[in-house]
Amino acid sequence: MALHTQSDGAGISFVTDYVSTIGGRAATSPATAPVYNPATKQVIASVPVTTRAQLEEAVAAARHAFPGWAGTPVEERQAIVSAIGDRLAEHAEEFMALLTREQGKPRAGAEWEVHGSVAWFHEIAKQSLPSETLVDTPERRVVTRYTPVGVVGAIVPWNFPILLAVWKIAPALVAGCTIVVKPSPFTPLCDLKLVELVQDLLPPGVLSAVSGDDDLGKWMTAHPGIDKIAFTGSSETGKHVMASASGTLKRLTLELGGNDPAIVLPDVDPQKVGPAVFWAAFQNNAQFCNAAKRVYIHADVYDAVRDAMVDYARTVRVGDGAEAETQLGPIQNEAQFRKVGEFFDDCRDNGHRFALGGEIGESPGWFVPITIVDNPPEDSRLVAEEPFGPILPLLKWRDEEDVIRRANDTPYGLGASVWGKDLSAVERIGRRIDAGTVWLNEVHQYSPHQVFGGHKESGIGAENSLHGLAEYTNWQTITLSKTPKTV
């Protein structure tokens, strides 16, 4: 299957035809929805708005395909998942260009996401969950095995649309599940094309993709024919997903919001730690569940680290991700742009001091300036909530117990980072942070073999590693009496 492309006049090729994939076949819908380039606010494509009847068809196809796929030897499933990675690699350039157009991220971010997705397919394809023999005597055998959970509904966000789809597709397929993928309505293009592109590698119905609006997500989470929902998104939406799925007691993996603290110790070199913490906060234009969203800097080095971050930020180029010099792109969609703007308004209304930025001007796209807020109150909205955009509070601390308490004083618990030369202090503090991933003197290091998940309202369950693979299975214990006396 070939990708159909055309030039946009700037030497970039991108896909122009978009369809859902249901039961191995392309599907259009009576209604369509526009997709925007966030750097220009221009419509770049339209996608089908899946009807309820079409979702029923997709789920029925997945249920029909499930027994055969579950019965396929795991080695064959692994080989197919690896081949999907190969197919994505063959079209990496096209997907990178398309990702920049629909999501807004610059070339470096698109490369990281597309090549990372290829690596995830290849590495997850090496994983398996062998049966565990608990007892094996002349009299009895007890074995626990992992059986595929069934039909999975995958609901994917707009900040990393390819990678976070792969985090669901790859383990589901390796485990023996069939899967229906719903991309974000803001970034559906890459996911729709990826699923379309690999249909020749899979039996019909094993992997489908349906595009649509919020109604489609609600239909999926309540659908009795879907056995599990894998969702990445906000904590508030995650609660609705959980409530909707409860009617059929669906299995859930929820990777939700975060308000990650970064703690900077007094022994750092400000000129070195400033850029590192900057990218901890502003990577992907801070549209990142694991972005550092509160930076606690020891009072002894606060001014120096703040100034180093501001100086470095002034060198960072914000613009259209299609331009080679761009390092940070726009906010991905208008709704999020307006939400981020509320944090700017709140800071101004409450007299918080801006160390950098603070004013959102007119622009052709949904652009927000890099903004650093100088030591706002701990109970300010910017500190307590998750803006999911490039506005960052810096906060002072002196007492270790106090900063740990403040770092943990949040309903979230996704990630955190600690920065310092005293490794014993760095580890001591890190071990007391209530978060699923705590990075020490580094940040945003992920692996297909490293478990990822949140504490508290940052999620339920895990992704990646054998822990994540197990999320797509049920445990089944089989006991056998080898010397039966009752038969």
C-alpha cells in the first residue's frame, strides 16, 4: 500500500487522503471534520467522523478476529509487530513531515517521536509472558498463564499521537488482543495512515482505526464488546472514562495528568543546570504530561539559576515547526491555547512577577511565548494546576523536609526530577517523592523495558515493560491432579 502525497510548495510531502480502517478495509463517513496546522490555523485535511454503526462494525470485526489472533503463536505475533515497525521506518520521512504539520512540533521532536515509535515496535516485539509453573510434583501441577484480555479500545492524545498510539498497539498485539484505535480529533492523520498502511501485515479486524469526536470516545468506553480501554489524557477526562467503563467492568490503563516537581539543590552549577531544567519544563512546548511544571530552587542559588534559565530561554527559537531553526512550536489546538491563556491572565490579575514573557501577542498560529514566573505563591493557580503550555513557576526553598512536603502536596503523582552534585542527597530526596517515575540528574528518559505509570490521580496501571504487557492479559491459574481419585 502506497502513501499518496503531494508537495506543499516548500518541498515537504504529506499525505492527502484519510480514511478510517474497519475490518481491514478503508471506510469513509457521511460527515467529515477539519484538521488544522496549528502554526498557521489553516485546514490541511479532513477526516471521517465515524458513525455509531461504523463503530459497531469495527468492534464486531475485532471480536470476530480475536480467537484466531489469540491462537496465533506468540512468535508469529511478535514478528508481525516488528514488521509494523519496519513499515513505519520505511515511511519515516513522510510521517515526520505529517506529524509536524498536524501537531506542530519541530523536526527534532518529530524525529524523536517517529524513530522512537519504530524502536518501540521492535523492542516490544521481543517481549513475552511465559507461563509460571508454581507446583509440579508426581501428584499435582499448578500453572499460571497469561491470556489476552480481548478487544482493546485505545484512545490516543494529541501531544505525542504516534508514540502514545504505539505504546498501546504494540503490547496489545503481542499479547494476542485485537484493537480499535481512536486518535485525537486534533491529530488524527498519522494514526489513521499508520493503521491503513499496515493492513496487509495483519488479518482483517485485528487492528482498526476510527476517527471521530468526543461522542466516539464515550461510545467506546461504554461499549459492551470492548474488554479494555487504554487511555492517555487529562485526569478529569480519565475519571469520566473510568465511570463510563464501570458499567461493564472493563479493564483500564489510564495514563493521566501530572504536575511534576523539579527540585534543584544548592550545590548545582547554575549555568549547567539552567538549560537542563529549561528543557525538563519546555520540551514539546510543555505539552507533555511529564514536563517539569513546578521548579523548586534552593534559595542560595535561586537568583543564579533563574537568570541562567532566562538567559538560555532567550536563545530558543519559537516558530513554525516546518522551519529548520525552530526549537519550540505552537500550542496544538485552539482550546488548549485558550486554556493556557487563562494562566497568563490569572498571573497578571494576581500581580505575579514575570521573569520572562507574560504577554501573548497576535500571530498566524496558536503561539505562546516562553514564560517564566518568579516565585509565585504556593497556592497560586499556576503552581496548583497543570497548564500544559509554556508558562513555568520557579519557587524558592530552604528546608529539605519542607520542599519534599510541597513537592508531594498535589493530587498528581506522575513524575519528578531532582538535580544536585551530592548524590546521596539527590537519592534521599528522590526516594521520598510520590511519583511513578523520579529522574535523578536527568529527565525524560524512557524505555520499552522501563515501566511507566502514575500515582494518585495521575493514572491507573502501567505502560511499557513486562508490567505494561501484562496489562493486556488476564491471569489464569490451571491446576491438575495427576492421580485423580474422583473420576
